[in-house]
Amino acid sequence: MQVGFTNDQMEKFIRDNLFSDEVIDTISENMLPIESLMAYYRCAIMQVETKFKVLDEQFSLQYDRNPIETIKSRIKSMEGIIKKVRRKNVALSLEAIEAEIKDIAGVRVVCSFPEDIYLLADCFLQQDDIRLIEMKDYIKHPKESGYRSLHLIVEVPIFLENEKKMMKVEIQIRSLAMDFWASQEHKIRYKKNIPEDERERLAVELKEIAEEVAAIDGRMSEIRARINSPEYQEQVNASKRNLVFPFSGPIAREILDSIEAEEEDEEE
Ligand code: 0O2
């Protein structure tokens, strides 16, 4: 008895059946809603990115510094979506996927300092077109792995031809140091062929490193707070005066006054 097809028969079957106009039309019809949904998520990402870029620009004008180092965005891969549908037992409809998988659109905002994270999150969430769905503070409550980041699940409006649609976006806001740890840990975690006992040792070590990185982040913030404090600025100005004018007299006084006046003008 002959079982299976020869290669030629298989190719003929595929050409005659799977490549038929009917099958192509059915695939296109079913893909269209998925492609549209993914396009809406891309639009939502653009909205969120723009809002953070505007905040960064405004801080740069007002305080002469940029709190944001980088913004990275991604749409979750089909593989990632399917795995999550399986893990969370989500019903197999686009509506259910849209409602229950909240991180199909993801925006990661990396800040220079930890305190900028909450500042940016507050400014962003104050905007009246943003709806906060969920906040997970993995900075105050780090994950078991040591992972730190502030996660916001929000809904943001996108304006289509005839309708306004609210789209969910997961925003991860973290410091440079937190981002460094997360990206290194991610690379190590997904490395294949690591024996289970070694994996456990690595997890312990990575958690220790997360604590060390958090401590360094804290020290950097302390230094920044110190050098920005009025007392520190006063000390710097005083030592400048002593260095440049170790003597007194009417001419020295006049030069010193003019420097101080210039500094005050700059501050205004
Ligand atoms: P990718 O490609 O980074 O997006 P939920 O959605 O609430 O049911 P979930 O998915 O476990 O639960 O959400 P969670 O843990 O709040 O956030 C998931 C995302 O946070 C991950 O996305 C990572 O980006 C990041 N993350 C969470 N824990 C860790 C960690 O221990 N290490 C690192 N490096 N990142 C982490 P995905 O889905 O894994 O993939």
C-alpha cells in the first residue's frame, strides 16, 4: 500500500488547493482585522512617545536638563502574543486579546536618575487624555529576580478617520542603571544550555548585582542632590571669590560686584 505523497504530488496539491484564489482571499480577510489592530497599536506608541518627548523638551527649556536618556518602543511579536494567550487562557478572539493582553504595545523610557522616573510618570499621568489602568511599582517593590522598573498600563486615544479609539500601552520607566541590569539579566536568562543548578546560582548572583546597582543609583542621586543644593552653590561661589580675589580694595570690589551681577542675570 502506498502511503504519503511524492514531492511532485505534494507540490501539485499545494498549488491547486492552498494557493487558490479562495484561500488567498480567506487569509487576507482574516488578516485584515489583525493588521488593523497592530497598526492602531503602532499609532498609540507614537502618541505616547510624543508625549514623553514633549515633556523632555519642556524640562530642557525650563530647567536646562533632559531627564530622558532614551525611549525604545516595540510591538509584541506574534509568538509572544500567542504564548501569553496560552499562559493566561485568553479566549481566541481579537476583542479578548485586546482586552486582556495589556502589553502588546510597549514603550520603555530610560531616565538619567531614579527620581526622574516618578516626576515623568506624574507629569504624564496628569494629562487629561490618559487613562491609568494599572500601576506596578517594581522600584518600591522589586521582583524576586531583583528587577526594578515602574510599569504603567494606560489607555491613550488615537484619532482615526471617523472615530476615537482608546488603546492600551504598557510603559516601563526606569533609570539607566535599572535598564543596564534588566538588559544584561535578560540576555543571560535566555541563554540556552545552562544547567539548572548553575541557573539557580546565577539567579542569586544576579539578584545581588541588582542590589549593588540600586545602591550605585542611590549614590549618584545623592551626589546630584548635593551639587544642586543652594548651600553647595554658595560654597562654590565663595571659594571662587577667594581664589580670584584673595585681596580687597575698591577695584577688586568693583570687579567682584560686576561678576555677581552677571551671575544673577544668568540665573534669571
Ligand atoms: P518583553 O519582550 O520584554 O515585553 P501580566 O501582564 O500583568 O499578566 P507579566 O507579563 O508577568 O504579567 O507582567 P510584568 O511582570 O509586570 O512585566 C512583564 C515585563 O516586565 C517583561 O516583559 C519584561 O519586559 C519586564 N520584566 C519583568 N520581570 C523581569 C525580570 O525579572 N527581568 C527582566 N529583565 N525583565 C523583566 P516580557 O513579557 O517578559 O517580554
